[in-house]
Amino acid sequence: MKQALFLLALALSLSACALQAKMNALDEMKASKAAYKECLMANPNKVSVCEAQQLSYQADLKAYEATADAMSISR
């Protein structure tokens, strides 16, 4: 009985950690997307100026998608 309760608590804890990781990845992706959009609006005729923000957004988007995919696989 104790082992079952321990396993249940462990499963809930891991689930909460995975959810927090997904939320963090989402927040980071949204922040980098906003920074990229802001840069594009500030530099409409010189999009190349925003390359760093674009790359950051793309990396954060991939990280979010990977986190979301990992959560759906583990269910």
C-alpha cells in the first residue's frame, strides 16, 4: 500500500514538472516571438536586422514543440 501511494505521488510530481516545463517553454516562445515582431515593426525595410530575434524565436518554437510532443507521447 505504501509503495502504491509513493508511486502515485511520484507520478503526480513528475506530471507537474512536465507541465511546468511546457509552460516555461511556451512563455519563452511567446516572449521571443514578441521580440521578433517588435523588431520587424521597428525595421520594416531592413528585415535582416532582426535575424537574431528570428533565430531565437525559431529555436524557442522548436523547444516548445518538442516539450509538447514529449508530453503527448508520455501519456
